[in-house]
Amino acid sequence: MRPHRRTFLADFGMGFTGLALGALLHRDGVVRAAEMPSGKPHHPPTAKSVIWIFLSGGYSHLETFDPKPALNKYAGKTFEQTPFPNPLRSPLHDKRSRSVVNDAINVRDKYATVYPLQVGFKKHGQSGIEVADWLPHIGSCVDDLAIVRNVWTTDNDHAAENQIHTGRHKLDDKQPSIGSWTHYGLGTLNENLPQFVVLGGPTRADTRESIQANYLGPRYDGIPLNLDGEPLPFAQRPQAILPQEQKNEFDLIAKLNGLSGVEYPSDDSLRARIRAYELAYRMQSAVPDALDMSKETAETHKLYGTDSATTKVAARRCLAARRLVERGVRFVQLYPSPYGVWDSHAKLKENHGKLCPQIDQPVAALVKDLKRCGLLKDTLVVFCTEFGRTPGMETRGGSKEGRDHHPHGFSVWFAGAGIKPGIIHGETDELGFHAIEPAHYVTDLHATVLHLLGLDPRKLEVPGRKRLEIDHGQPIKGILS
């Protein structure tokens, strides 16, 4: 239909842009059901919010949550010289590996000399679960954790950071991130705050996919908040503008958009824009208040380690995550460490020995704090990385003190709402190489999260965007309470 002259002029002169957070659109009553979820869960939920903790670079499952004594016993020997089947000859190797480079030069996961464990392990709690000595604080929480030791992915390079969040290899079409699916599927718990918040990330430009909504639309992207300085530097009222002046500006924008709404009564993007301006205005006070950690007790700051140079960065992010879910944020994607720092091709013992103390106390404090505040029963905590590290000693570049990328088997853990506490689920083989079937591709993590939130990923399908069966994943039933 040809637009009216005034409609054309309105389009030309009123192309306002801004932060588009459309979780509220389902209440407008004009969005077609086939295009957007109702905002209500598909089945009774166990969790209300998610804190997704991601360690960039790939921590070693073998030196954190999956001890393999055989690596010490057969250190220096080749896989063929051990009594175990050679994992490089297993059909699982090629089934679960998709290399971007030619197989003839792809040796990244094919180091055949066994490399010993670089740290000891101790049993913790009533469950007696073993955790690396580098992680004593997390070890003290094992009776609240479900450690999944048989996760796998397919990218053996750092695009796996996007893959664990979207479920897709970098050679495939892009998909929305797990945080975006959560934001898309559920209604808000607090109209004054974003529903998908990112702390400490994305780690760099080429990992933005890990917080993006792709074809769901930018309104469902994660919103990075800054803990140093202005939390919303592009949404703050300029000092030269008085509060009442700004309110008048927002009121005018609302009236102008309302007039455009008469011309476009079914324009979803316009309605989202109106809501976005309203939300941006409300967030100016709500977000700084949510992130004001001066209101926390000295005991809480000590618990997290906010005053320690070693733990301060991760501690502040973990404490902020608790404050955000406490106020109704649905999904917090938390990066306690910078991009790629866990990538230990060389000097693994030095690297992990330095990094573990930076995140151990803050992450454990988050679990303990959620529990003592009564929030753990409604909050799901996920702790993960993009892949593990090779059981074989990496020799590229002459190194003999590290492990390379390892997509074939690694460990993550869950805690909180709907999770069986104090258990180990699944395993890798005797050398820690392959996740033993029935193993879990990374979208099983997504399916578990969505299931506990009351969502069925198959009911979130977008017309014209048919997803593969592996995109949906399956909930990890063995860890569900």
C-alpha cells in the first residue's frame, strides 16, 4: 500500500534510533503469536534467572574437575604404549571434529605423548567429589554442584567461544545466543532493567556473537554494563540537561512516536522503539542502584574478595550478578577473566596456577551468597568454557609444558534451581580424551537452561528459520532434581 504523504514525511524526519529492548512487546496486544512468544513459560519453571559464567580460552578439564591418574602413571609414553585404546583411532575423533584447515596440517588435537597432571586433587564435602587443589573455594561448594564431565563441541579453535553460546560451528549459519533465546522467550521480571545483561564482555569484537540475537533482532541482544565508571555511558543524562528537561524530551518523543503509531498501528518495531525510550529513561536510575556495591556489608565484600588485588575484578562481577538477579534480571552472562587467558599452550602450570586464585573465591562466594540469601532455589548457575585441553603434550613451537585445544571432552558444572546437588554426571575415557556416550553436545547445556526456565526450544521456532535437531539439544536429565 502506498503511504500517505504525512506518513512519508514522518518516516523521513522521525527516524529515531536507540536501545531496542523488546521483551515488553508481548503485552502490546498487536504482535502476532506466530512471530513472538507470549512471554509465559511452556511448562512450570524451576528457575527464574540464570547466571552463566564463562571462562575464555579453554580451562583444562584435567587440571580442574576431571582428574585422570593414568596421565601420571603413563606420562611420557605414547597413547599406543598405554593399555587403553588409542583415542586418536576412535571413530568419535572424526565424528566430533570439524577443522577449518586441511587434515594434513591439522595436528592440534593429535599429540600422542601423555602429559602428566600439573596439580593435585582433593576430595571435598559429603559427596567426596575431587576438585583441583587450585580451586579450594569451589571445592568447598561441591555438595551444591552437579559437575558434567562429558561435554563436547566441534570447533578446535577459539570460535568455539561463540559456539558454546550459539550452538553453531563458525562454518555454519549463525544462531541466536542462549541469553537471547531466554530474553526472547520470557517476559520481564523488572521493567526498569534489561533482561539480558553482560558483565565483563563480550571479550572482543569477534566474540560479539556470543551475546547477540541474530535473526531474533537486536532488541534481544545482551546489554553490556560497565562496573568501572558509568554503567550505561550512552544512556546517561548529560550534565548540561536538567532532569525535567530530559523528561520533557522523552515525553515529546513518546507523543511523536504515538502519532506515527496511528499511521502504522501494526508496526512492531515502532512499538519496540517507544518501549525502548521508556526503558532507557527508567534504567538511568535503576541500573546504577543495582550496581551500587557500597550498600553491601563488609562481610559480603570479604566473602567475595572485592578488596583483594587478586580477586577484585571477578569478585565485583560476581557480586553484581547476584544484585542483578536479585532485582529480576533474567540472564546474566558473566566473564570473570579477559579474552583467551585460560589458553595454556605453554606453561600450563604457571598459567592456571595464577588464574585459578583470581576466580576461585569470587565464584564460590556467588554460590554461597545466593544460597544464604535464598536465591539459589530460583537461580541457575552455569560454569563453563569453550573446550578442554589435550591429554597429550603440545609440541608446536617447541613447547613441552602445555596442552592444546580439546573439543572432544571437557567439564562444566551447574548449581541451583532444579539441579541435583553434589553429583558427577558422565565421564571421559581413562586418558580424559573422549566424552563417553551418551555425551552432551553444547546445545544440551542450552536445552537444560531453557527447560529449567520453563521453555521448550522447539516452541520458540521463528517462521522461516527452521533449526536443526542438534540446535535444540536435549536437557541433561541426569542432573535434574
